Amino acid sequence: MNSHVSHIPFSQPAGWHSLYQDALFENDKSKVPQKIANAEKAILDRMRELFKASGDHIEEDLILDDALYALRALRHCVQHELLAA
């Protein structure tokens, strides 16, 4: 077992992951932009925590990067739909 693996746990359910899911599964398109912003802030906060932490946390870094990418794609889709309406 790698002794350099970070012992910082994944954020609590009320943290970035919950906010991320809220943004992804929101049915009211008018609420999605704010939910995306909330999730992005929480993800960036978590990234800052990991940046300051010692150890190897590449897997969580990749998960966070993927989540940000998905939120940006969702934002683009929602903006396009709102402009088309």
C-alpha cells in the first residue's frame, strides 16, 4: 500500500458531489445556472483543499476535473435552450 496516498476523505454528501448531482438532475431549467455555479464553487474549493494536502490524490483530481467539464457542457446546453426558447 502506498504510504503517500492522501487520507483526506471525499467531501461529505452535502459537499460538492451533492451539489453536482443537484445541478445535473434539476428539471427547472431556470434554476440550473445557479445550481451549476454552486457546484463549481464547491468543486473548486475541494480542489484547493487537495492542492494544499500532501500525498497522492490523482484519482479524486481526475473526478473533480471530469465534474467541472460536465458542468460546463451542461451550462452550454442550458444556455442554448434558453436562448432558443
